[in-house]
Amino acid sequence: MFKKILIANRGEIAVRIIRACKEMGIETVAIYSTGDKEALHVQLADEAICVGPAAAVKSYLNMENVISAAVLTKSEAIHPGFGFLSENPKFARLVTECGMVFIGPDADVIEEMGNKSRARQVTIAAGVPVVPGSEGNLTTAEEAVEVAKTIGYPVLIKATNGGGGKGMRVVEHEADFINLFNIAKSEAKANFGDDSVYLEKYVVNPKHIEFQLMGDAHGNYVHLFERDCSIQRNHQKMIEEAPCRGLSDKTRDAMAADVIKLARATKYNNAGTLEFIVDKDENYYFIEMNTRIQVEHPVTEMITGIDLIKEQIKVAAGAKLSFTQADVKVNGYAIECRINAEDPMNGFMPSVGRIENLILPGGFGVRVDTMIYPNYTISPFYDSMILKLIVHGKNRLEAIKKMRRAIEELFIDGITTNNEFHYYMMHHVDYVKGDFDTSFVGKFLEELAEGKK
Ligand code: MV4
């Protein structure tokens, strides 16, 4: 096992990884920017090393500085967390070339799956259903119009190097196609440094379901069931739950078998997630793979009892998976609310400043993953997510009641958060019924604005 790991991240996920390392007897190295000197991950790690100024491009995204920090501290492995360098194949390769272990899948798999039209081809070859769409990238606007015609409108233009819904364009009618195609291409160029785009049939108001998978270097692949990510705003998830309430066992089993197929086809070695969209008739389609640990991994941990971060570290060190598929049993129901420093009543504008007082919820079945503490100052430089509230109950309704109670206990003074948004959502008739799809938040926000609820 590794003696020392560098955590190439900040915030609650850095804290989460440090906790796993401590329980495993592994020494930890935190990295931090000058804006994060007082951060909790810096205080909890055994060592901490500054990697640059507050702007992430100069610190947390600065590969040379991060690698130098790892070499200087004699770290044997680097855990990238999520965001930042976690899905950067160049970084993964650099870590390996410098004689350390990247805690994640192989750089080639990160690269292959990061190219979303290539990922589609790999998925088709593995025999897993994808949304009808273009074969690879689109070329000229004229050819693209022809492809769209054969797929049938509405179609969706997606950035090949995008992902997570950024830069997607729905085209309803052929008359709008060329204009939106050109907009999508220039947006892709501006955001991802590459103007490649591909095409998919637009599935209207689907459910958004993802499967957690784990693989090791010995050819073992398991899935840890699914998460439902349907409460999201502008492709930022707000609430995740597991398992998915509306999914039949038949569809779940078929999807799970396909997850293993794709894991095997890519020799997937570490934690990953397959995203699917599911239509009203429970037809499911692969849309993307995320080759990292995700923000919402705790809901899977709560229903399976498996520590995904520890498992990532173990398989990265060359161990076999410590459990088999038969060991993965779903127990109860889990929900996660992402608490962000933002103002829902003011266009979700980020809220920064000092946390003056703080009371965290607790009790049976309540988990809080956070980096905030009294007098901590929220920086404008980073993501607004400051706390993940995760609850576990025997069933969905018990989990919802626990979440309501936990939100009532949560008190964060000094900044504005979205906790009331979550509180309303936990009381919304359609949410409680489980009667929602990806169109739900938009309707909910309109209701709130009208004062109906
Ligand atoms: C789609 C889709 C419908 N049809 N692809 C959004 C996140 C990214 N990972 C992929 N996403 C989607 N891809 C096809 N072919 C619907 C989504 C989607 C979505 C779209 C609009 C508004 C909210 C959404 C929430 C989840 C998924």
C-alpha cells in the first residue's frame, strides 16, 4: 500500500480523501493556493504545500507545480478528486511518467472517453445502446444538415470535447440548423479549444440516470447500482438520490449488464460513472462516461456501505477489488442536497464572505461532507458548493423526512445559501411523489417566482 498520497484538490472532496487516507494509515499531502491558506484540507493533512496564487489556472490546474509538490514531498500517488485535473489525460500521463501512481483509470481511457464522439463509437462497439446520432464528428454544415435529416428533428448538437451539457444546442427545425451549428462550433472552440461537434437525436424530458462502476487491474468489474440526477439547474446537479425510484428491475438489470460490458471493453481500472438518459418507455441510451469519482458518490456509499475512495486507492495500488458483484446489495435509500453559497432569489448569484456562525445537523442517518467552519471565509475564486448534506433512510419517504429535519438543523450565518430551496423541494408534492424528470427544476423555479410553491 502507498505510504503517502498527495491530494490534488481542495474543498470538501480533499477533506473526504484525507479522511479515507487517515483510516488506511496513509500519510497525506495537501496542496493549496495562497487563497486557501486557512482551508480545512490544509489543516487536516499531515503536510501542506503551496502551489500558486488563488486563481485555479495558476495553482490547482498548474500541472508542473502540482507534480513538483508531489515529487518534493516523496508522494507515491496522486488523488485528483473531481474537477481540476481529474479528467486530464496529459496530467495522468505526467504523474505516471514521474514514477507515481495516478488514482484513476489509465490515461488512454480518460482520453478516449473524454472525446465524447469517440466514446459513442466505443460504446456502440461494446454493444451498448446510444442515442441515434452521427457517426463521429460532423464535418461541413451541408453534410450536417443531411445527417440531421436522417436522424429526424429535434436534434441536439454536442461538443466533442465538452460534456456535462455545456455548449449543447437543441435544434427543432431544419431552418435553424446552420445558424445553431455555427454557434455551437464557435462556442465549442471558445470553451474547449476545439470546435468539433457531433449530433444526437434530442430525447425530450428524459430521466437522467447514472451507474457507478469500479474495476481493478485484474479484470474484475462491478457496478454499484444507479443514481438519479434529475434535479439539476443549467446542468449543475442540485439533488441526487439512489436508487432511482421509477426504474423497473428489468431495466435496471439490463442497464447494469451493459455497464459491465463497457467496463470490460475499456478494461476500466478504477471508479467511473456511465450516464444514461431514459425515456418514458424506459428505453435507455448511454450519453457519456465520467472517468473520475463524482460529487454525488456518497449516495452510492450510503446504500451499498462501500467506501468508494478507499476502494479507488486500493485498486490503484494494484489490489484486487475487495468485494464481488454478489456483495453489492442495495440497503434503503439515500439523498444528497448540494448546499451552495448562492442566492436562489437573486438568479443564484454566488455569495461570498465570512461564515459567522455554523450549526451542522447530525444524528442517525445524516452525513455532512464539508470544508466550512466558523469564521471560514468563502472565496470567490472557486466553486460555490460548500457542503453536501446526505441522508439515509429505510425508504425514500423516510429519507425525505430526514432531509427536511437535517435542513431545519443546518444554520449557516454570514452568507446566503440555497438551503431553503432544498427545503421547499423536499416538500414539493411532485418531488415527494417521485414524479419528475429533467424538466422539473425549471417548472419549480417558475412556481417559486409566482409564490405558489
Ligand atoms: C441529452 C438529453 C436529451 N437527448 N442528450 C445533459 C447533461 C449531459 N451529460 C447530457 N445531457 C443531456 N443529454 C440527448 N440526446 C438530455 C440531457 C439532459 C438535460 C437536457 C436539458 C435540460 C436538462 C437536462 C438534464 C439532464 C440531462
